[in-house]
Amino acid sequence: MNRREFLTSVATKAAGGAVIGLAAGCTFSATPAAQEVQQAVAQDAALPELKWEMATSWTPAVDILFGTAQLFTETVKTLTGGKFQITARAAGELAPGTQVLDVVQQGAVPIGHTASYYYIGKTPATAFGTTLPFGLTAQQQNAWLYAGGGMELMQKLYADKFNVIPFAAGNTGMQMGGWFRKEINTVADLQGLKMRIAGLGGQVMAKLGVNVQVLPGGEIFQALQTGAVDAAEWVGPYDDEKLGLNTVADFYYRPGWWEPGSSLEVNINLDEWNKLPELYQVAISTAAAQANLVMLSRYEAANDAALRRLVDGGTQVREYSPEIMTAAYAAWLELVDELSAKDADFKAIYEQWNGFRQTIYNWNKTNEFSFISFVYNQA
């Protein structure tokens, strides 16, 4: 086995050991796979000791999001025997929450943890790294990223546009459709509504007459409380309860059609990445994959209990009407045509992504859909 194969083998086993260790309640550093990696690092005296600061888009108040960034850094530390230490910093410490990619691109910070769709102003193609309206569920998104060519497409885009290399490092799962201070039943009810919503979903809402605003998570509560916005979306019951959004808005809509499976990512300045020893690069990619799995698992496990608490506290769950859903889907298709006409990167990635979307939809409709349709009706 050559050096590259060895490094990949032990790091992959370490990632698996980390997930098993978390599930079993033991520490990652105690797993045999992690110890194997540590021994490999210890035997290579030439490996440097590095300390990096990581900018993030999250505050500690959203503990799964910020905690995933911390999990990533702890995994890198463990895989490298403590020689490569990264410290996750809250939004606002090293950069505003929606400017993490900017500081990594500039080289002011070597690494960040963020959501790619915050940066659609640079190119709408960044949205594919997080999610598209009426797009892929979390599992489908992972399939596209890891086995459908998605990661390669996003890494090429980031290298060409930003001198950055991204790795998927988290997924929120299916999100909710946002908090509203009043009921909305028709498209007319959306006219002039001030709403915090990010990504291309915001551009779809704008087509429906919404006054769209993009705010970091830490600013949403105050904006809703003061009436600066009439509605806001964030993630789902667990996070939204943490932010107290249920105390400033009564109506909680579903589904989050603009975010059916939102990936987050670790971004590394490409110049800094190229300086890293091979083992440190493998440690980063492995830690990112682990973070991707663990974040989704934590949200899926926590959201139902949080939703029950919200409903018990007076939150009124509503479903978007067929009129709004149909209008939003039509507006999305119109937006795709517009973006494809003016942005070559978006057009090229969309064509590949949409082809994958059709094939995985066909497979999931063939098998999984019929199973879910039956068992969910029995529960």
C-alpha cells in the first residue's frame, strides 16, 4: 500500500470510528482507528504544528450548527495527534456571519464554516453547495455531492472563482417554511411582506411580491420583535426554539420548499490548502464528512420534540396553500431560465444537477416513496 492509500485508509477508518464512538457514548480518541492515525502522525516527525482560526456563520446559541464546526475542529485535532489545531470562532469574531467566504477568499482567515448560498451575489452557482428550491432532500444532496459529481463541480467552481476549496460539512435536513406574524393563504397575502429569507428561495419569494431581507441568524429575533420584518425563516423547530422565534410570531409554515436538504460547508483558502501535508488534507476531508453525517443526525433526532414543545406553547402550524406552492414552483422555473441565460456557471451546473435530480427522483419514487406513503399513514 502506498502512502496515499495508507493515509486515506486510516483516516476513513477513523471517521467511521468517530461516528461509532459517538453513537456508543465513548470518546473519539479512544477508538482503535483514531489511535492508528495518531501513531501514523507520531511516527512522522516532519509534520508541522499548526494553529488556525476558523470563521463561522454561527453563534453558540444555535448549538448544533456551531457545535458541528467545533466537532470538525476536534476531529482534525484528534486525527493529527494534536499537531493541527483549529479554533472555531462565532459569527462576528473574525467576520460577519454572511461574509465568511469573503475573508477566506482574501486569505485573512485560512478556513471557514458557512452556507454557500449566502454568496449568490458573487455567482448564483454557489447555491448548489447548499440547496435549491424544490430540489434535493438531504440524502439526495449527499448522493449528488459524494457520488454524482457534485463535489467535484463545486470544488472547480470555487477554485476558479474564489481560490478556495470547499467540503460538505453539515446538513440541516428538511427545513420548515418560516414564521409569520399573520396567516398567509394566497399569493396576494405575500404582497409587500417583509421577510428574512436567504438563497435563491428569497429570489423566488421576491417574484411573488415579498420584500426580501438577508440577515444572520443572530439578528432574526430582534427583527421580528421590532417589526423590521413580518416573517422569517431559519432552520427548523430545534433551532427556531433556541432563537425564541415562537415568542415573536405565532404562525409556523411548512414545508420549507426552498430548503429541502441544506448542506453546509468548510471552506479553505486554496493557497493554505496546498501548503498542508497530505495527512492534514485527508484529516480535513474526513472530519468534514463526519460533520456532515453527525449534524443531520442531530437535527433529525431533535426536531420532533422541539416542535411538540412549540405547539404546546401556542405555536400554530400551517401548511402553504396549493395556490402559493404552485405559484412558487412556477416562479422558480422562471428564475432558472433567467439565471441560466446570464450565468454560464449556473447553467452548466444546473444541467448536470437536474439530470441527476431526475434519476434519483425516479429511483426514490419507484421504491422509497411507496414505503413512506404507507408507513407514515400508519403512524
